[in-house]
Amino acid sequence: MWNEHLGGSVIRHASLALLVAAAVPLSAQSLLYRPPNLGGTWVPDAGVVQFNFLHRFYYTPAPSKSVINFPTFTLAVGLPAHTTLGLHYATRSETATTGANEVELYGRWQRSAGPVSVALTPAFNTAAKSVDGEVGVDWTRGPVTLLGAVRAMSHAYRLDTARVALAGGAVLRINQYVGVSGDVASLLSTRPGESVAWSAGLVFAIPNSPHTFSLHASNVDVNSIEGSSRRSPLVAGITNKPLYGFEFTIPLHLKRFAPWFHGKPRPSAVGDVAAPVAATVRLAAYKFATDTVTISVGQAVRWVNNDPVEHTITFDGAEPGSPLIPSNGSFIHRFDKPGRYTYHCTPHPFMKGVVIVK
């Protein structure tokens, strides 16, 4: 039978997720660019609070026939200069030897150059009393993203001395709404009962929204640096079968609750507002209405945001792009050199376009 205590826990967690989702979210982290057990290099835009709800479970065989739940909550706030502060909170963790809860406090600093992004993530695991950290890198080309990470822990799993782990993963986007992903991770030196951690998932972008959703399987319970670096002998003691679950991403913009957060209202048009505009691209339904435009040297392109959420025009090369473009706002950019300029939206990287300058 369904375990009433654990079943009630699932209902409470799901209700909390739905309550937060009802706040009409804005630009979100996309699970189409990272697998289930890797955080990747992503940071929220400044002023965006990211809430991710991850839930994994195991259904025990007879005679108990109950569900053992492993929920993990991620809460992070975007700060200026491509940085973030956040936490992972797990209500059932094998790392927490003196209780059920595990909290990982972390920061992240990220930089990108073309298709490559690098991030440094220092962290402190309160359950293990360990100073942890990760250096992550990802590379995106077309429908493929490859990810790698080096992890270090000063007092891993509360019982060990310093440990080091390596992790890697990949995502293949079948189209702009569906993808498949997977990852593996391992400590460089394993102890009895420890084994390689892994996950595999089917990920979705929910149309006309910034939400993404994944259905996945994994052999680890918690998505902290320590939790996702090994298959724990304690988890293996519960089951030799995979844990199944889902993850749902929910972003919230602080200006929805505190209009003063973002300061003075943004102008309706930003960029090279005096430049001669030769083409206009409208942003609507989470896509660029015109994928490719052709102009001459010295002319400009105007992008108009007709979506209810903010977008950016981020060029894949060295060309300077836009800040966040508010709903009904616009961005104008003049091109002074011939070439092919590819660009995307940072909060919604599946939105892509090209400007050809002759």
C-alpha cells in the first residue's frame, strides 16, 4: 500500500511546485541544454529567481509496496556579471549521516566565448561539513551540447578526506521542444560499495512558456556535487534498480513582486537608435518571425519583442548584443562590416537567427 507519510510528502511538494508555477514565470533554465545530474554552466539572468523541483522515487516490492521519495529543491538568484547564489535542499539524503536533510550552498561564475562556456562553482555541503567545488565546461554546436566537469570535496560524505571526481554528459535536441540526455560521473578512487553514477532522460520544452520538464532514470538520489558523483552503497542497500523521476524548472522575476528592483523603466528602444533600419525582426511565440535577414554594410536591424517575456539578441561571435529586451521593447544594431552574424536568445537558446551583411 501507499505509504501515507511519504505519500503526503509527495503531495505537499507537488502542491508547492504548482503554487510557485502559478506566479506566471519568466526566462528559465532549459533542461534541453543539460542532462539530469549535471548543472552545466548556466546562471539565471540578473533579477531572476530560479526554482527547480526534482523528484525521484523507488517503489518497494511486496510485502511493503510503498514509495520511497527523494526530492531535491534548487533555489538560485541571478546576480550581475554572470554570477548566481543558490542552494540545493534534499529532504532525504545518504550524505546526511546525522539526519535526513542535506543542504548545499553554492555560487557560480560563468563566462562564454562562442560555442564554449566555462563556469566555476564553489560550494559548502552542510551535511558533510565539506567545502566542495566544480569547474564545468560545455560546448554547443547545432543540436548537440557536450558537458564536462571536475569536482573536488574537502571532507566528502562526512567520513572521508579530500576526494576528486570527474563527470561528463551530452544532450541531443531532436527539435526545439524535445531532446534526449545522459551523463556519468565517478570518483577517481572508489571505496567498497561505491560505483559509477549515471542518469538518462527525455527532456521537453513546454511550448509558449519558459518551462522545461524532464522524465529520467538515475542511480543517485540527490543532485548536489557529492550526491551526483557516485552510486552510494546506502542507496544500493535500498535497491539495485534505478530510481525514476522528473524535474520541472520554474523561473520568477523579482520585478513582478518588487517593481523597484529593476530601477528606472527601460526605454522602448535601445542600441543604435539613430542608425538606418533596413530590416525588422519580430520576436513572437518564442521564435524569431524571420530567421534570416540580408542588409548592406552600414545598415541596421531592429528587433521588436512582441512576447510577454524578456528576450536578448546575443551574437555567437564578438559582436556586442542587447540587454534584456522587455515586452514591447526593441533593440537596434548597426553592422559596419560584411559577414554572417548568427545570434540567439540567452534565456531561450533554442531561438536562433542570422543576419547577412553584404
